[in-house]
Amino acid sequence: MPKSFFIDTSKCTACRGCQLACKEWNALDANATKQVGTHQNPPDLNANNYKLVRFNEHVIDGKVRWFFFPDQCRHCLTPPCKIVADSIKEGAITQDEKTGAVLFTAETKGLTKDDFQSIRESCPYDIPRRNEATGLMAKCTMCFERITNGMLPACVKVCPTGTMNFGEREAMLELANKRLAEVKKTFPRASLANPDDVSVIFLLQDDPKYYHSSAVAEAPAPLDRKAFLAKLVGPFGRLARELS
Amino acid sequence: MTQHWIDIKNADVVLIIGSNAAEHHPISFRWVTKAKDNGAVVIHVDPKFSRTSARADIHAHLRPGTDIAFMGGLIHYVLSNKKYFKEYVDAYTNAAHLVGEKYAFNDGLFSGWNADKRAYDRSQWAFELDENKQVKKDPTYKNPRCVINLLEKHYERYNLKNVATTTGIPEKELEVIYGHYASTGIRDRAGTIMYALGWTQHTYGVQIIRTSGILQLLLGNIGVAGGGVNALRGEPNVQGSTDHCLLYHILPGYNPMPFSTQPTLADYNKANTPLATDPKSANWWGNRPKYMASMLKAWFGDAATPESDFGYGWLPKADPSDDFSYMYMFDRAYKGQMKGGFILGLNPAQSVPNSNKVRKALDNFDWLIMMELHHSETTDNWRRPGVDPKKVKTECFLVPSAHRLEREGTISNSGRWQMWHNKAIQEPKGVKSFGDFHVELMNKVIELYKKDGGTLPEPIVNLDWPQKFDADTQAKKNNGYYTKDVTVKDKQFKKGQLIAGFANLADDGSTASANWLYCGGYVEDGKPLYKRRDLTQTAEQAAIGLFPNFSWCWPVNRRILYNRAGVDPDGNPWNPAKMVIAWKDGKWVGDVPDGAWPPMSQEGGKNPFIMTQSGMSQLYGPGRLDGPFPEHYEPVETPITQHPFSKQLSSPVYKFFDSDLDKLAKPADAAFPIVLTTYSMTEHWCGGGETRNVPNLLEAEPQLYVEMSQELAKEKGIKNGDGVIVESIRGRVEAIAMVTVRMKPLTVQGKTVHVVGMPFCFGWTTKGCGDSTNRLTVGVGDPNTSIPEYKACLVNVKKADKLTELA
């Protein structure tokens, strides 16, 4: 049964419990950071942060609005990263059939910097990162060991407000649609971010651009592998098509 | 809290003021969110637009320290628009009580003011009593000396215009907020107030909290589900520490500190045991002698006898004018009046205001024993930046302390729930818990006194002291047990048997209980109620999220205090859909009622506010040092020179110090034109001594910042992320500018006032993160509690040429 997250940003208080729990569970090292004039820290996703709460503030219609976006891999139903990786090295990126989890394996170590760059560029949400020291690629694992042992992902487990939810895809979609209808009463521009294409469904109260440049995929995500490869342009696209 | 965390979900309007609940009590937002899901309006009133504001329906920028103006305006709005819950006010408040003729209020000062003593003669504020010492009343409210009439008159000045020009919140915004909150003054609506240190840390903190009591009583929001006055207490276990008297002014269970003017237990009891001023008053503090005798029995065991006055004479006594709170303590240390001491689990060199003074004061100690998880600004004060360690005379001992995950015991959460926590991991070798440390140390002292004697050995050698610390045994002692076989009303109790509840405590030495409030939580050997995790509840309890079988709460497992005010005088809940208790078939159902007496209208019924002398709640409260009604005063350091609607600028009775380092900026000081407010943050705990040593937390919040508006930044030529210097008359701090739309300039008395905000969790022992913000803050305090005014002082800000603390 495919699993999904439902991330209800209308309830998020940016306490960063998810960000910290992710680091703790995955035993990721702390980065040396600086205060540069924002609470968002570290500044971006990196090999030691699979989950990052993004803070963005705006004045809209004369009112201060502060948007929190607990960013992470969307575990796409048809993951472009995997399609590209498969064309370079089969097994570097896998997708678990049962849960839908998209996983970067130890095989990613064999990918070059350029390979990684191509994979990163294929991601509409700009998620993949690379540990330059080990060569391994890194991102959210859906807490694969936890969920396959009957536990919630660490980020969901610690969330105090009900922002982070995890369960059967159907149940999550139902919850997402129910909440969307509710939130729309107050925020008519509210939407779900690419709910049909991803396993990590964000509810956004307002225009996605306020949250993060890659909050939603710019173009609708490809329907299948073939369609995706057809879309790729340039030398890499040609290569990918030849290999397919 | 009068309520508990879950109960917040029952509110129709949530007013968060003096608190940044989402950031500092993240779990509270689980329930705020549920209230919102149920349609509640969430309002946040705070100097800063924070993560709490982001999830609120309405946020208003309040100038730091003007909370009484804001709340007084709300009280005025409720009274002048007749929005109060009249049946409730009539039945359960002292609205009809007559205040004596000597009470008056003139232009910022109450009657009884003595300028020489800088104090009030509070006897002038007394109620009018009849020949039987019962308070006089006029239920028709025609008598102008009725509390309700004096209240209305007092807050007449708090009109929208005056409040707006004081707080900086525009009149239109005030009206919207007031309208929402006042809508709860009816039977089936409830509003809750959530506050924290943003309310307490002022030179009139107690009076700010009094405003919420007054407001909630006017609206009938006390004793009902979704109402209450809710002080948010958190991980520092403030609830448990006040219950068990961490501070000097009380003994366990909120019994006052004995004074030198009370040499015997009889004197103490006479001074502290009130008499009922109403025939229907339960006057619960009338039981004080039983609680004191039982506490002394728990402390001194067999040595506590009627002949030894239960050991009362062995207790230290304070002079009534003494103040042993920490600002006074460090003032004494600064003046060289202290030789040494213990500092356990506290980081005063970082967390006490005007910390430059504190740091110097610590240098005056000959010896210090400190117990910490990590090196802190206090433990390492002798080698702080700019100081030559060779010139510091203090001999320092640092004892490694067990982390709370390395020990077991109970904590008391904000809802007064006593909860057991297990030890999660074994502490490293040589590391001690506070309990182990204390018990072992005291046993050594007892041994020395027994061997060598000494001056006044009795308080030490007579202690009923364990050989080893055991949290469970101590919890049992807090609950209490019979000290001999007794028969009470034909019932027999054996020596050592645990006591069922504080109603069974006696003043004759037959019972021992170290804290009467906790009596009833541990009534059967090996089965403490606080270990319960049973979710069973009735349908009525389920409707309001009340879990009577999960843990245990004081008093007597009553989850919502004053709940007998949540029903009408016949015992019917004001709001049946969210009933807390109800009188059905001759008994109370729902929560544990505030006393088992029948409803008010029936014979034997008692007034619901059982801890007051009259049994009525106190719209007018003559017990505080600074007045029976809260009055707006400016912070000691204020950006204005004239009180907007009286002649008294600041509190006439605030506490202050006269040392050379206790400098104050003058009102509207041109050198320090900006208001600074200080706060905690989600990612670091209090002064940061623990969390700065957790790399992942330091990653998320690595360095000291100062939040400021774009307008101020422009004025000062500062860009987001620039290093800046923040200066007050007392100190200088480096910080990174966080220029944000979330801070905004306020219009106060027609002029622009800038506000900046800083966290206080960064200290020099964590390299490059900055150093104590409290080098800026001001050492002045509330007259009732001596809590410092951390929330408002005056500073200036400039761009830094060079950074050293943040390098």
C-alpha cells in the first residue's frame, strides 16, 4: 500500500521539531552555521539536513504574513531523479514498491559530480544533495526503517500541531482535501501542491511563491517515464533517450 | 493554570498576551490549533510578530510594558458596553461588596501613600465590615462604594484613545480585538488567556495578571471549560518549583515565610490564618495550622512535638522588610556582604539582569560550589573575557550534574498534573542528581554537627533525613502519612498509613505531610496516582477533554479550578454542552468539585472561591503592595516623559538598587531612544547553558541577533545580517541585525517609538555565538515579587565596525 505524507502548513508553527528529529534519527552531523538575518538555518538543504523549515515573510494587503515550509523530498510517484539515475547507474536510486519511498542507495557513491548535477536538475523541487566527502547522495528516506517497522517517520512523530501527517495514501489525500476545503474558507488562494504526482502533499494557504521557489513543480510533473524522457533537452536528454 | 493544556481547545476566543506560546510552549499550540479547528478566534498581542502571530487570526503590536493599559481598556470596554456576564458577576464576585471610606484613587496614586516610606498603608483599602466582621454588601449596586462602581470609575480613563496612544495599537484594531474577546461574556461562550513571562517580568507584573483575573470574572470565564487564567509553565518545571517553594518567600504549599515578628507557631498561625468575612465562606486557608503542623512533622519527625512547638522555632525567620530574591542577593554579593554559596542548575552570570554587575558580584565570593551539566558563564566567570584569572580570589568547585533524563522523579506540568518520569539512561560515573547531592551533603553536615556540636544544632540534627535520596519515598512524604494510630470519626488509621487527602491533615502532630497540596496523590503503598495512564472518562468528560484517571493533579485531582463558579447557583452548568461539573440527583458529577457542599442556593451551599476570605472572587483585591486595582504605569525606563492619563509615570513602589552599577536611563533619554524587549526562543532553553552544547540546536540558532524594523534599520544605516552594537546605560552587546517586517515602529503620544527584541540565550562560553543580552537589561523589580523588568528597557543601536563577541 503506497504511503503519503500530508503536510498542513496552515498548522505549522515552525518549531523545527521535524528538522531536529530528522537529524537525530538519521544521526546527521551538525553544520557550522552563522546568523545572517533570518531564522532559517541552515540556509538550505544539505547532506546533513534532509528536512529544513523554510521561513519567508511578506506584507500582503498591508498585513504581515510569515510562511513556514517544512521542505523535504516529495517521493514523487514517478521520480525524475530515479529516471535520470537509472540511465546512468541502475540501482543508485530505487523506489520501494510497497511504500512508494524513493531511496538514494550506497550506489550513488559511484556517480560523478556531473551525474549528480543532472539528477539534481531533474528534480522539480530541488531536493537531491551530495556529501562531497563521501560522494553519497542524500535526502529524506521516508524513515524507511521506521515505517517498515510500524513506526511513524521521526518528523511526524514529534510534530506537536498536526502539521506533519503520515499514512496510507488514500487516507492522506482524503485528509488533505478535507483540510483544503476548510482552509479555503479563510484563504481562498489555498491549494495542495501537486497532490497527484507526489507522496508528500503540502497544503499551502496562499500562493506557493510566498513559501519557496520550489514549493510546487513549475510544470505539471510527467505522467510516465517515456513522457519525461521525451521532455528532456540538450545532450543529456539525447543520451537519456538513447539509453532508454 | 486554572485549567490544563487540553482545555485550551474548548475556548471560543484565545487571547495570547505576554506569551509567545507557539515558540516557548510548542505543545500548547496543539490545543490552540484544535480550538481554531473548532472555530475559535486566536488573538496575539505582543511587541513582536512571532511564530505565534503567524498562526493567530489577529496580531497587534503592543509597546513593551503597556499591558495594563491594553487590559484596562478591555475591562472598560466590557463594563461600558455592558458586555459582562451579570448573573455570574452578581453571584460569584465581590462586585457588591462595599469598600471602606478611606479608599481613594487620585491621579495615579491610591490612598494611604507615604512618600517617605515609599509605601502604601494598605489598611486604608479595607472592605467595610459590619459589627460581626462580615463584609457589607449592596446587591443593587446603588451604593457608590460597591466594588463594581469603583471598578467602572477606575477604568473610565482607559478609553480607546488613551489606550491607543499608550500602547501604540491603533483604535480600530483595539476595537476589533475588544469586540471578539467581550463576546465571551455569555453563558455558552468562553475565552481563555494564555500568558507567560511577558506578563510577569515588569515592575507591575502582578498587577498585569490581576487584570486578567478581573476581566475573566467579569466575563464569567473562570471555572468553565475553555476559560481561565493560564500561566504557561514549561520544561523548567516552574509549576513544581513554586508548589514546593524554590523561592525564599514561601514554604511548601504556598505557606508564607515565617517572620521574626512571629516567634511561635501560634504567632505564625494567627498572622496567616484568615477569618471568614461571609457566612457562606469556606475560608479554606482557615486550615493553615493543620498544613503547617503536618509540614513541620514531615521535616522534623519525632522531634516535632507540641512541646518543641513542632520545631517551628528552628525555622529561619526573615524580617518583614527583608528581600532574599536573587537581585537582592547579588546586590549583597556586589557589596561584599556574602562569602560563598551554592549555585545549582542556574546561570546567573548569564540570566540575571544587569549581568555585568552580577559577574563582578561573583568575584567577591571566597568560594562557590556549582553543579552543572556543562561549563557555563557562571561556572567559568573567573576566566571571563577581560578578566585576569589570577586576580579572582574565588575558589570554585564544579560538581557534574545528572541530566534530567538521567534521573527519575515527578514533575508538575502547567496544568498542575504530577507526573512521574523514568530514568532514560544511566548517568556517567561520578555524576550526581541534585537529590543525591543534597541528601549526601546534608548527611555529612548532620554527622559533623552531631560530632562537633555548633551554634543552634537543633534544626540540623533534628531533621527527619533519609540516608539516600529516593524520589518515590520523597513523593510519599509529600503526600503524607499518619504518625501514630488514630481514630477519626469512628475510622481507624494506622501509623505509617498514607493519607487520603488534605482534609484529613491535623494540627496535633498525628499527621505528617511535606506539602499539603500534594496530599491525595499517593494514597496506597506502591500505587501512586501520578503513575496512572488510564484514559477512561465519562461522556461529559470526553466532551471537554478531561482525563481524571490520567496522572493526578493537585488539589485532590481537580482539573479545573473554581469549577463551582462554572454552574449557576442551582448547580446547573452555564454551558451544558461543555459542562465541567453539574449537580445531578443530589451529587456532583464531572470534575472533582471545589468542595463537596451542595449548590449555593441550597442549604449548606458555599461560595465557590474557597481560598478567599469571603468566598467571592476579587474584582477588588486589597492584598497587593501596589494597589487594589491594577493601574497602568510606565516601565522604569520609558520612551515617554508623561503618563498619558495620570501624573504618576512609573510605579511608585517598584524595587531598585543604589549601587554604582545600577544606572537608569531617564525617561525619553535622548542617548537611549529605543525600547528593548528580551525573550527566549524555541531552539534554546532559558539562558542556553544546556542547549548551546547540543550541536544540532546551535546549528538552527547559532548566534545572537536583534530583531528590528525596516524603518529603524534604514534610519541607522543597518542592513539585514549586519553586525551591530546594542547599548544601554549599563552595558554593550554585539548582535546580528535581523531586519524584519515583523517588527514595526509604534506611534506613542504622537511620536514614533522604535522597539527592538533580543533573545538572552547566547553566552561567551560557546565560542563566537555572542554574549549575555542581560548586560543591557535593568535591575528593577515588581514590589510584590521582586521579579526583574526584563521585558522593557532603553537602548541605542548602531552598526558595528568590528565584531569580537561574534567572531
